[in-house]
Amino acid sequence: MGTFQEATALTARGDGEFDALLDAQWSVGTRLHGGYLLAVLGRAACESAAGAGHPHVTAVSASFVEPPEPGAALAQVETLRVGRSLAQVRAALVQEGRTRVEAHITLSRLDGSDPWWTAAEPAPMAPEEACFQAPVDAPGAGMPVPLMAVIENRLDPENLGFAFGTPAGRGVLTSWQRLADGSDWDPLSLLVALDPVPPVSLELGVPGWVPTIQLTGYVRRLPAPGPIRVRLTATDVGGDRMDEVAHVWDDKGRLVAQATQLAALRLPAPQ
Amino acid sequence: MGTFQEATALTARGDGEFDALLDAQWSVGTRLHGGYLLAVLGRAACESAAGAGHPHVTAVSASFVEPPEPGAALAQVETLRVGRSLAQVRAALVQEGRTRVEAHITLSRLDGSDPWWTAAEPAPMAPEEACFQAPVDAPGAGMPVPLMAVIENRLDPENLGFAFGTPAGRGVLTSWQRLADGSDWDPLSLLVALDPVPPVSLELGVPGWVPTIQLTGYVRRLPAPGPIRVRLTATDVGGDRMDEVAHVWDDKGRLVAQATQLAALRLPAPQ
């Protein structure tokens, strides 16, 4: 089982093009995980802009066009602007000549300083040792989640009713997360955490696949070593669409990343 | 003074290209308003995909690369995918051969139905008639805001301390908004409302210009006729970056749009 670094490794072709090898381990069911795909594109953006003084992904917004397959893929990066405090690029993940994911990525230099002002106190959740680690094969999940072998995802029992057929319906899931390879979180791996599994729809009693249409994530500062706390909420569900909002705090309790996504879901017919 | 429809009108060149005339009325200081620029791109996306059965902008994510000038501009739309329930395009606003704003836009068909589930009850705010309409030339604003002549923006007195030099520092601004031309809100004009003016930084006691780096908005349903309620909040401020989160409710109290943006701001030096 490869590390995060290995699973997102690239080989430069030149002219902003990179060969990637998409690793099926970073999947939910048979689909590659969206946050993992953004990490691959984020690494391509960083390598493409190397030397410009903007080493970290600070914003990524992506349209998920067509699910890529595990295996070889091409990451293409086009620079839109390199400025004093940031660089903006477009990055596409291509297979068989078709764009599967396309993103705009903003690069900048992050530090680990505390916020000047914040409204984002860490979500209350049970201590890590009192949480339940999500398995690859969860009873009732309907599909294996290989991602759970590379992300240690310890779910707060407070919001775990869905796993026992009694979802609370509050639209909140909270968890502690670590990389199973033992490495510390960084701006690229945080992109994986910004697309949390399971989707919050399960907690609303809606089973099934919830494909991401659009996801935007911001990395706000370099995380302290140690586990992260992740809170996933929904704001509004209707018209076969759901939004999911993710907040991620580091071990010092500081907001390190946030995301919003629009996803498709098949709601149950009215009874 | 033109209507919203006129200010965002396009002339098709063919091949996904449209001529736009950017209207200085839709400005903050001397800069064209970001939400207005997204509305122009959104209209180009809709016209480009006309006939595909996806008439409404449901998601837009944009990188603001370089401020465009009022006057002629070219909107270029490239289709990424047209599917059964949505279409995904890339749209760029170009002047002098340089991309000024580039966005990914998802089109779909919205309706006016109620949510299946929501956590987004309308923000509490004073009745519209008890709110203060923001003028074009506000004392202490440091710049005229021509946008305030085309958007009637009635600010809740609860959060208006900043206008009198006593910001509450809660990171919240709430307002009622109407289009001054008397037309009802639609998915395109809601993009203007998703980039609220003034920025919430004023309410945190931080003066000055707050340029948007990245903005992502979702339109969730067709709004009912009448005014909208807008709540703008900040989550975390630090490292010369601020996020702003906007929620918009229609006159029936339903969430109709939401957005998140990352903006640059110059924080005061520590004292």
C-alpha cells in the first residue's frame, strides 16, 4: 500500500504536462476519490509553478466532468497569472484525450501563524480514542471504501446513528482523521480531507452514491502535526442536489481548511 | 441608467464567443463588481448552451486574474460536457487578449420547489422598512460605490455600527436587496447578490479594498418574486486572507443561493 506521496507522484513531461498514475486504493466503491484527484492536480500545479515563490495550494475549485479510471493519466497545467503574492493556474486531468476533472488553482505561501480573527472554533466532538474507525467494508455501506485503508477516519459516535439504521437527521458528521502512512497533513493531503467520506446524506437517511459536481476548497494555514478534526454539514437539500460544507481544524484547534461542494443525489420518492 | 438585462447583454459572434459591453455603473470604486462580471459570464454560458435543456446557472467558480476595465470585452465559452441533467462549461472574460476572469459554470434546470431538507433558516434581520439603504457616496467609505444605484441594498441597523466608527466585530452583515430596475431576481442576477458589498471586513474594523481572489456560488432554486435577504459572514481572517460566506433567501424564506470567496486584505499592523 503506497503512501500519499507515492499515490500522488508525478513525472514531468515539460510544458506544464505531468504523467500521473491514479491509484485505485484512493477510491470509494469503484470511483476514485474526488479529493485525491484534486491532490494530484494540486501537486501538478505546485510543480509547474516551482520557483515562483508560491509553494502551497491555497484555493482549488474543480468541475468533475467524467470519472477517471485508475491508471495512467495526464495532468496539464496552464498558467493564468503569476503575481507577487499568488499564482493562478488552470489544471486538467485527462485520460483518453478527454478532460475528466478541470480545476482552477491558486498558489501562495502559507505559514502556520494563528488567525487574526476567527469565528471557526473547533466543532465539539468526542475524544479521538472514543471514536469509531470507519472500516473498508462497513456493514450496510453497500460498497467497499478502499480509501478507508489509507485515511484513518474515526467517526464521532454522536453522529453515528446512520450506521445502525437510525440516522439523527441533523446533517452533521464529525471525525478525527490521520494519514495511515504516518505522515503529517500538508496542504495537498488536506484536499483529501476536504471531500469527506461518508457523505452527510447518509446522516440524513438518504442512501446511495452522491457524485460531486463542483468542489471548492481553501487551505488557510499550514497544519500543526497530529490528527485533524473534520466537520461535514449540509445546508440545503432539494431538486436532486445537496451541498456539503467541510471545515478542518488542526491539532492546535485552528481552522486549516474549508470547502463547499455541490453534489447530485437521488432523493427517495415522497411516501 | 441601464437595467440588469441591458448591462449584461451580449452579441453572439459564433463558436462560443460573445461581445459584451462592461458597464461602469456596476462598480465598487473604480473596479467592476465581481458578481456582475460573473453574471456576464453566466449569461454567455447560458446562451452558448441554449437548446441543451439546461437553462440556468447552478454553479459558478471563478478565478479573478486581472481587473477588467469598463467597455468592450470578449466572453469565450468552451463546453466541457453536456449531460442529461447538467452541462459544464469553462468561460473566460478577455480584454486586450488577456484573460481577466475565468470560471467554470454548471448549467442545469432549476425549479421553484421547496427544499426536501434545510438547515438554512433565514437569518434574523430587521424588517426591510427599518433598514438603511446604502448610498452611492457613503460617508467614510473612502470611495463611491456606483453599484448602489442599481442594487437597492438595505442594511440591517443591527450590524451597521461600522458606518459610525463602532464596528461590532461579529463578522456578520445582513441586508435586504432589490434590483433598482424593478425586475425580479433570477439565477443570473443572484450572482451579483452573492458577492455582497460592503465586505464583511468593514464590520471587523478593517478598512480598505478587499479584492476577490476566488469565488464559488451555487444557485439552488428559482427565487420567488420580491426582495431577497442576504447574510454575509467571515469564518477566518489571517495571513492577509479572509473568507466570506454568503447566503441568500427569497421572499418565501427559502435558501436560493450560497457562495464562498477567498479575498485578499491588508490587516492593520499589530499595535
